[in-house]
Amino acid sequence: MMTLVVVPTYNERENLVGLAQAILAVDHVLDVLVVDDNSPDGTGSLAESLAQETSRLHVLHRPAKHGLGTAYLAGFRHALARNYSCVVEMDADLSHDPADLPRLLAPIRSGAADLTLGSRWVSGGGTRNWPLWRQLLSRGGSWYARTILGVGVRDLTGGYKCFHRRVLESLDLAAVRSSGYSFQIELTSRALRAGFRVQEIPIIFTERLHGRSKISWGIVAEAVGAVWRLRCAPLSPPVARDPGERSSLAPRGSRH
């Protein structure tokens, strides 16, 4: 099953080469799509250089920083247009270990799950080099979201996940309004409500070594409000497509 790993970037030049090499080394059926938001540090240019070295890495350039959620939605559209069977969300800062990809993909490939989540808060999962306040924020956010939404998923805010294409084809992606933490909550919530099978896979999340975290209190506040929006009005108005997207991806044939 051909798989596209979507990696949004903004000022991730120090991490990109190592991450791309590690992902591509895992399995020959994995491709990488870098979705760069015009990074001032030249991440986009570096990604283009890497794309010249391998046909398995591609770049989608956006004119400005439009948010994590819209970056993933752009990546999803590209994956669906090119007939990938699986689509992975993955951070660019090496917090998500590429070595965990086979475990995330296995339930999808076997037909046991439609969506897998790299989970920090199930048995065997955890974090490394996180301060106590980050752990409390993440645990508390997931508890809050699953309580309000009435779901059993332990780690609703995690950003390391794998979708079978049928999930993305079935969900109304144009209606997704969230970004940041709330984007992760919304996608998983929509998948559960649509009846898809969701499985949590334990991972160890490692704090980034280079660059700065993109988390902000504004992102946290958005997530708090978004949970109630999802509970009360799950069908949201469509979001406009991002302006100015351009891609180095060539059309692909069937990749099942």
C-alpha cells in the first residue's frame, strides 16, 4: 500500500534532512510531501534540493503561514488526487520517531483499523524531555476533549497518525475549520462519528532538539472552544482553500 507522509514545515531547516532520510529508509513504499509555509530560514529551498535527489520526496509551497490544519488538508488533497492508499501526519521536528511508522501502518494494511493514532497516553507510550507543564497540558487537553465529546481515545491531541484513504474520502474535509491541537481533535472525532475503526499505538514523543515549538496559548484557547463547537455543531461551514498553493508533485497512477 503506497503511503504519503505529509510533513508541514515552518523554519525546520535544521531537522529536515535527517527526518527525510529516516522516513525514506523505513520502507520503499513511503513517499514524503513537505508542505512549506514560505519558511524564512530556507526550509522550502532545502526541500526542493532534496526533491531533486529522489523521486520519493515532493514539495508543496504555500505563500505564507496559514496554520497546521490547512497544511495537512492541502497534503490530504494531493494524496487523494494521486491515489495513495494511506496518508500519514507527522511533525517535522523529529519528535515523532520514523521508526514507529511500521507499527502505525500495520493495522491499516491488515484491515484491522481505518485510522491509527500515535498515542502518548496509553500503556507503553509517553514523552521524553518534556517539562511537567507540557505533560499536564497534553493530558488535560485530551481528558477535556474526550469527556466533552464522549469518546474513549486517550490521546486526542497527538499529531502522529495514519489514515486509510477511505477515511479522508468519506469525511467532509472542506468543512474542517480547526487548526493546531483542535485540528487533531476534529479529524479523529469526525472519523469516530462516521463509524471508522480507530486504534491507538503507543509511542514515545521526544521534545525537539532544534528550533522552537509552535505551540501558543492561542492554539490552546482555540482547542478549548473547538471541542464545544464539535459537540454542538459537528457539521461546520466549509473553509476556503488556501490561496497560492503550488506543488512540485507530478500526477501519479494508481498506487494501491
